[in-house]
Amino acid sequence: MSTQTQNNYITASTKSNTFVSDSMKNMQPLQQMYLLQAVIEGFVDGIIILTSEMKLLHVNQYARELCNQLVPGVYLEKAVPEEICNVCESLIDSREIFPNDKIFMEFEVEKNSTKVRIRARWLEMNDNSEEYIIVTLEDCNESNHSIAIQDAKKYGLTERETQVWLLRKANLSYKEIAARLYITINTVKKHLKSIYAKQQDMIWLES
């Protein structure tokens, strides 16, 4: 099931995320809460945990930062951004379509020069007496930058090729890359051709 709206999209998949262990079952509720909070704060992505009634249970610092980039001045304890609410509501509504499955929803939103990927899925804890929603937030631009740097090291790109690849992974056009680096469009195409050739060589060596 997928819905396309301009540059934003929602997708769904029949997967669930279960946070259950015998050790946690033996912990007191307060101990469980502190352990969960410590784990969440260590995640690379932004993390928000909500009840099925959309009540905020926990949010890590990175999630606060990303939400403030989307909606400057937002205070999550009072108002969860509309885009996140919409994804969670789609997840809840999916029960009518997939009553026997646990699915996750994914949505991308771009506002205020920030592009964030929002994922929402069910989080089951302990005896499954109550369900929670875990929302992960990923800065797409930062993620693409990290991938481009990894590619540069993996494929042995030159300094100029790395610069071109970073901009290409940021979805800049040939014309925009050329203007940013003060080179011609043909030079951009030449560097990208070299990059793709190095990628293919690596694939051939690994096969």
C-alpha cells in the first residue's frame, strides 16, 4: 500500500518491533523506564514513543532537534508535529485493513530546508497488555552525506569526485553541481562517469 504526494510519500510494510526480554520482565517498571530511556538516548536516529491515544511517553534529544527544524519552537509535550501525527494515525487506521498484521508506515517531509524521513511502527512491551507506537526520525540530508563519504572511501574517489558525489547524493542537478563547483556540466558528467565506472569495477571484483 503506498500513496504518492509530490515529493512526500507514505509506504507500509507488515513488520513489527518487539521489545521483550526475560531480564526486562524481572525489572521493576521504574527500572524498565530508565533502561529504555538510556537506550533511546543512544540511538543515532530521533526517537519518539507514543501511546495509541497519541500521548507522548518519551522523546530523545535528537528527535527534539529534528522536530524544531521542521516546526521552529515546537514543544513536543504539548503538540506533536502534524506530519508525525498523520503517520501515526495512518498506522492506527491500518488495523482495519490488516487486522492480523503489525505494519509500519514511512513518510518523508521537507520543510525549512530540512528533509526528514518519519517511520512509525508498533512497539510491544512485556505481556503485550498495551501497545505503543515508536517513531523514528532520520535527517535525509545528513544520511545521504554519510553515505556519500562512505562511498568515496569504498570506491577510492578523488577529492573532486568526492565533491561531485556529495552534491549528487544531495539531489543537486548537473547544472547545480557545476555552478557550485565552478566547473562545466560536461566536467560534472565526466566525473560521474568515472565514479560509476569505479562502482562497477568494485561490484565486479566482489562478485
